[in-house]
Amino acid sequence: MNKFGLIVISTLASLALLVGYNFSVSHAAQSAEQNAATVNGKPIPMSLYTSQLDRLLKQFSLTGRKLDEKQTSALKKRILDSLIAREVLKQEAQKRGIKADDAMINSQMQTFKKSATPEKFEASLKQMNMTEATFRDYLATEFAIKKMIDTDLASKVTVTPREVRAFYDSKPELFKAPEMVRASHILVKVDKNATAKQKAAALAKIKAIRKRILKGADFATVAREVSDDTGSKANGGDLNFFAKGQMVPEFEKAAFSLKPGQMSGIVTTQFGYHLIKVTALKPAGTVPFDKIKDRIEQHLKTQKMQNALPPYIEALKSKAKIEIFVKA
């Protein structure tokens, strides 16, 4: 469903996008610098405010946009408002003793670490002006805030079956499913810097594999034995369903030209030599309501929670003593 636009954005992610990741230095350092604002006496350092502003202004400049005075003023206000909102939410969660689950924090830390090499992870932390410990503290605060918001708002947000159906019926373009094919493959990898001799050896290997299958060997069994694609070999080379545009052109052209049960000839791509076997086809059509209704319900619920969030924050801010020292 490459056109399905129901991307559920969590409250945590929304806050992170507003506030960014340049969170905090020690309290000793905070007390020694000028503050952009305070919330119940707790400082929001000027350095945090200016770092957010500089980061966003740089992003605008990279896109070739130059903000005028009115736009810059609005951006400054948005940044300061988001920092104050986060501090208000943080203090409320602390006051109520709401803490993040260690398992959730550990899981998120592992996700970040697995997404990059150790060197890139360290470089990202440095760019965010963080250590691993302060980043972990940041995540703990974000998850605690999310936990509190979910507790306070989720019970008040309901989505009726009628609303789910109305969304589905009113936006048919979101639920168009493209033609898809399910295929398995066997890869004999060829390095981009391979010599002619190495390429010849790889080609001879894939020819021998193809001959073996044509003589009756099971494709999936052979894939588990010899394929160089570590991501699919354990599943017998199965790549599941994919639509046009998801694979490299040579692979896609071959896969969509086959009927279920057919195996391709030798297909050459930037990765090496492939044998492709199509196992199923799905014609283009519309995703049935019953298959998508749960995702629609979650999307609508998230939308309602996001709409309820600003007044929720404003209610907390009305009870807090907020002092602002920077002019937007």
C-alpha cells in the first residue's frame, strides 16, 4: 500500500520534533548562564533556546528559504513555547511520580545503536551535545511524559465504528493497493570491484545452481544452502510481496514478467547474479475495509489525542509560574 497515508505519529515523536534533541547540560552550568525562561523556578537555558533556533534556521537556509522578520519572530515564539511546554509536562510527570519503564528505554537505546555503527552513534550524540547518559535521561523524560499523556487523554478519546467507516468511504484514494508480486530469489553476490575472473566464477556458480533446480531440486532448499542474501536465505529466499518501484529495475522487470511457479533466467543487478521464482500475484485493487479498519481507528484516535494535547498543556501552564526573559 505505497499510497496509504495513515502514518500514526506518537505524542512522543511529535514532542521530539518540536523540541529537538539538544537537551541539557548540568544544573550547575544552567545556573551560571542567562535563561530564556523559567518554569516554577526551573531554568530553560538561553543556550538551549539559541541552539534550537540556530538548528532550524540552518535547516531553512539549506532548502534555500530565507525567513523575513515576521516569520523569524513566529519561529522564535514556537521554539520557546515548545521548550516551556516540555518543562511543564516534565515537572507534572515528576510531581506525580510517573516514570518510564526501564525496558522501554533500553529497547529504544538498542534501536538507536543498531541503526548506526558505534562511530556514527557517537558522532550523533556529539552533534546533539549529549553523552550516552544524558541521552538516556532525555529518553526517560520523553517516555514519562508520553506515559502521563496517554493515561490522562487516552481514556477520554473514543473513536466510533461510524467514524472509522466514514473515513474509509471519504478517502478511497488512500486505500488503493498496487499490483504486487511475491517472489523468492537466490543471489550469488558479485562485488562492485570484482575482477573478470571473479565475475566468471560467480556466473558459473549461478548457472550450476539453476541447472540443479531445473533437474528437480527444491528452490527454497537450495536458497537456504547457497544464497548470498543473508536477509532472505533463512526463509528459502522469500522476499514477501512487493510492488513496482521497491526493487532495482532489472530485478523488478524479471519478477513482474513471471507467472506463479515460474523461475527466471539469470538476472544481473548491481548486487550480482539472481535466480527469481514468483510464488504469488496480487492484482491492483482496493484494500478491504476489514483489513484496514484497525489502523484507521488508531490513526483517528491519535489525531484526536494530538488535538486534545494543546488545551491539556495550556491547563498545566495556567497553574505554573512562567517567567520569560527573551523577546521573540
